[in-house]
Amino acid sequence: MAELTLLVGCVVGMAVFFVRPVYGLILYVAAIAWYPSHLMVSVGTIDFTVRRIVILALLARLLLKTRARPFRLILLDKLVVAYFVAEMLSGAFVSSSLMALLENRFGAVFDMVLPYFAVRLAIQTRQQYLQLLKGVVLVAAPLGIVGLAECLTGWNPMAFLRVYETPEAGLVYYTSPERFGLIRASVGFSHSIMYGLFLAMLGPVCAGLLQNTREKVLCWIGLALMGLGVFASVSSGSVLAAGLALGFIAFFPWRRHWKVTVTIIVIMCASVEIISNRHFYDVLGDFTFSSQTAWYRSRLIDVALFEGGMSDHWLTGFGYNVDPGWGPRLDGRSYTDTVNQYILELHRFGLVGLIPFLALNVVAVKWLRRAYRASALTTDRWLVWCVSGSLFGLWAAMMSVSLFGPPTTVFFMLLAFAGLLPDVLGEPAKVRVNVARTRGPDEAAAAQPSVSY
């Protein structure tokens, strides 16, 4: 199957050179969505998946392209690089095999850092951003249809590729268990959580099209199909990410009252901590699909943070791919399943890795606020709000699931959206405001750039 992976990667990679960069990004998203990430071809000690081959081609295309404006390095860009440097430094102190660490982190660069900068380089205008969202809907909506068919009937057209899984891929296909009589769909992904999170992260962002396209019906259909795909994964983490993102987006008309809302939420959580004998995150677990897995997740936080799980390892962690030995204290199992992205960062790389990771997310919020303030029109603020909603849902879901595979790539693409929106929406907004003043609100709305299907 290495030959097929190489062929598909080369074909898509060559196609990237014959289209505009924004369409190259869409092809890259399609490669992530529709070709299994566990199928790869080895070149020396590095394993290349289709998405790794395509991202190299895309970056080459972008570097050869004459840019409309010079690339400006921002704080978020520097933190992305600093985050991986910090992981390397932390891992160098505790890893038993430095070569294994280097191979793993270089692979992570292909899946996270390069996609981040590809998005930052490719998207220079509001119209290009809308074109990207349109392409993502067209790629992901059929994925929801296939996932729903697998969930209801067990039929998966990608199932024949499971026999070609490779040990180097790490987590590979498994027999999806049933939940509530439904099969947990995974389509071409190696786990139903990966499939569900992929759609749950991109769907809210694509909702930005609803106020920026004339074909709202088609947009609603595409988003609904992506939502059905999230449901088909029957995954608590995916549903949590999508549900909280939708709640955040639905709050858009009342966004001016966000301080009151945050205060109420904090008071409610504090009340649970004071009145109840359970932590607030333990109580929230009662609203998941499985109370047993929810208990495990809350217990993981207790053991790692409050019961000495990180003793003597707070600074640099236990090392990449090293079991911290918490399994017997959690539920008696012989291994530790670190189903919490924040605890996973701490467990692997200690505070040296966790602090830059948290800084990435904090600065992303700062850049989203900057984009929101630079947006003079409601349609532009809606775009920023939808990206914010997707990240908000994901940040909460990462308390119950760790990122691996394609969702890690999408996460760094979302961070790139946060970094580029201030420039994409800032200057053009002045032109659109002048249009609104001279033509009136109705004519100005008609003059807004939109995407046609």
C-alpha cells in the first residue's frame, strides 16, 4: 500500500502546483479527510503520509508564488515555533532515545507547524478565506453522509484499507464498538473520535459562511451533514466540542453580555466546589454518553495534579511515549490512557511544554479580539465569532480527549485563522464601511463579497 500512498500523494501534490494557493489548501484538507492517515511510505527513518507529501508541495508552491504583500511574522508565529523547541528541549532531558524523539517531533512539524504556516501564507484576503470555507464544506459534507451510513448500517467504503495498516502509524484501525445500538463511525480515520473531532472543529468555522454567502440553503445543508457526521461518531468528546461551539455561536446576538455570562458560570462552578463533595468537572461528566469514561477522565485530573502523579516530573515531564504509571491508581488497568490534552502535554513534556502550549491559546484569543475590533461590519465579526466558537468548544473538549492524527493538524490551522483574521478583515473593512455610508445598508449588504456554490 506504500505505492498507492506515494501515487496519491504525488498526484495531489502536483495538482497543487496548477491551482491557486487557496485551492491547494482545499486539496490538502481533502487529503486529510479522505485518505487514511495510517497509510504511509517510509523514506529513511521518516514516514510520509499523503498529507505530509501534499503539505511539502503546497509550501513549495507558496514560496514560489509572488505575494501581494510581504509576510509579517507575528507573536503567534513565534510561539508556534517556540512551542516545538520547548518540547524538544524538554524531551532531550528525559528521553531514553534522542533519535526516536527527533523522528517523532520532526513528524509533528510536518503535521502541525507546516500546515499552520501554509494557511498563514496562502490566505491574504477576505475573499480567499471565504473560498477556503466553501471548499471545506464541499469536502466535509460527503464525509458526514458516509459516516452516517456506517453508523446506521455498518457499511464503510474505506474498510478495505484497514488490512494495510502499518505498525509505524501508532494508533491504527480498531473494531468500532457499538454505543446505544449504533456503530461508532470512523470512515477513513483510525478512530471514531478523530473522525468526529475533525467535523466538530471545522463545522463551526464554516458557519461563518451563513452571513457571507447568497446560497444559504446549500450552506445549511452542508453544515447539517457535518453535524450528522459528528453524531455518527457517537463520541462524547466530539459532541461536546460541537455542542459548546454551537452554544457559543448562538450567543452572538447577546455577545455584549459576555462578562455577566462568564461571571455566572464561574459562580456556578465555584458553588459546586463548595457545596458538593465532587469537583465541578466531575459533575459535568454526568452529561456525557458514558458515566464510566467520564469518571475516568475526572480521576485522571485528580491523580495527575492533586495526588502526586507528577511528583519529581513537573518541570520536564516523563518523556514522549513514556507511561507515567498512573493506570493502577485510576481504574486498575496496566497502562495510562491520558485522555486530556493538557494533562498529556504536562505528562510528556512537563511545564516546559505545557506553558508554551497554553500561551499559544491565550495569544490566539488576543488575536481574535484584535480581529473582532478591526471588523467594522457585523458580517466580518460573525466570521471571527465562528472561529472563536470552534476553538472554545475544542478547548473544553480537550479536557476529555487528547488530540492525535488529523485533529492536531486542524487545531493548528484554526490557530492560523486566528493569526490571519486581523489582517484579512482589518483594511478591507474600511472600504466596506465607506460603501455602507454612501449606498445605504441594503445596497452595502448587496455589495459585500460573497461565495457562490
